[in-house]
Amino acid sequence: MNEGKVFIDTNVFVYAKPKPAQDEAKHQAAVRFLQEIDSEAVISVQVVNEFSSVLLKHKVEDEAIHSAVRNIAQD
């Protein structure tokens, strides 16, 4: 990928998070995209909120949501 900054949309994180009945091709593409980023990744607070909201909607445990958000922030 190009050097510089890359904005990552909510859907990338949603598809990268494994879940039942998931489109495997989209999951693999999202994971591959996140692994191959060689630029500075940028996300907004809105992306974090939307990602958390999607996980809540799918009844993901609070601690798992906190962990997922921490992982995003650390990477």
C-alpha cells in the first residue's frame, strides 16, 4: 500500500471480527487488508462507536467489546 495515512471504515473492523454466519470472503479480505497496512492507520471516534454498536447488536459480551476496541486502539 502507499505510504501516508489510511482511514479505516467501520465495516473493515466489523468484517474482520469473526462471527457465526459470516461472509467468509469479506472476512478474509478485511483481515488481509488490516494485516497489509504499511501506512499510519486513522480511525474516528464515530468508527469506534459504530463498531461497538454493531457488536452490542450481535449480543457480544461487554468485556469482549472492550477488548476489541483496545486492540483497535493499540494497532
